[in-house]
Amino acid sequence: MSDTAQVCYTFEAAVEMAVKMEEEGFRHYLSAIRTVRNRGAQELLREAALDELEHKHQLEKALLEGSMGDASGLSRPVPTMNLNYVLAKKELTSASDAREALAYAIHLESGSIDFYKRMASGCAGAPMEGLFNKLLADESRHLQTLEDLYDEHFLTEN
């Protein structure tokens, strides 16, 4: 994927790539939901999958309209704890619990952030840079929400 950072795409090609990225994320979550048996883990993964579907829907709507709409919203990534560096990346099993599912989701969102960072970098100075920065900001908000959940439930000193 190193070639991705070297090229800036047309709006349509860029959005198609983003749609594919969101679809892959959704499929990973769907597979994980079918794998785990823990109800809490399934619910957490379900919410993350719905976020991916919503993002994909917004991107597909942008394809129809020819733009991403109002870009005046948050277009800068929000700070995250980078828990993906301290949490083990492993596949989920039927015995996985909510903690493992949350770590899995954190890694998936981190992968999306890396993808959008590379795409924004490849389009630096071009109109498409704004699109990728908006997508990067959206993904960073998803990651921040997941990390906040992890912090609240598993990193507390209680």
C-alpha cells in the first residue's frame, strides 16, 4: 500500500477507495460478531459495525452528489491515547470477551486512520487533501470513543 501515499486520486476514485475501506471494516466487524459468543462483545462490535455502515453510506451519497457536502465541520483528527501500541493485536475467538473485542475494534480503527493519513499525505496541497482529512478526523473520533470506553472499563484503578 506504499504506492497509495505517492498518488492523489480524482474525487470519484478517492471516494471509491474510501468506500472499499469502510466496507472491509464492516466485514471484519461482521465476522467478529459471528465469532464471539459474549453478548457484551457482540454489542460493542455491532455498534462499531453500524458506524462503518454509516460512514460508507455517507461516502456513497457523496458519489451521487459529487462532493462530501459541508466541510466546515471538524476536519482535524482528535487526539487519541494510541492504545493500539499497547494492546495485543489478535484475532477474536468464540471465548473472546468485551475487553478483547474492544481491543480488536481499536486496532481496526487505527488501521483506517493510517490509511486516511497516507491518502491525505499523497494529496497534500490538492483539493482531495480536504476529503481525506475529513475522513481521518471522523475515524479519529471513532477511535477516541473506543479508547474512552476501554479507559473507563479496563484502565481504571478501581
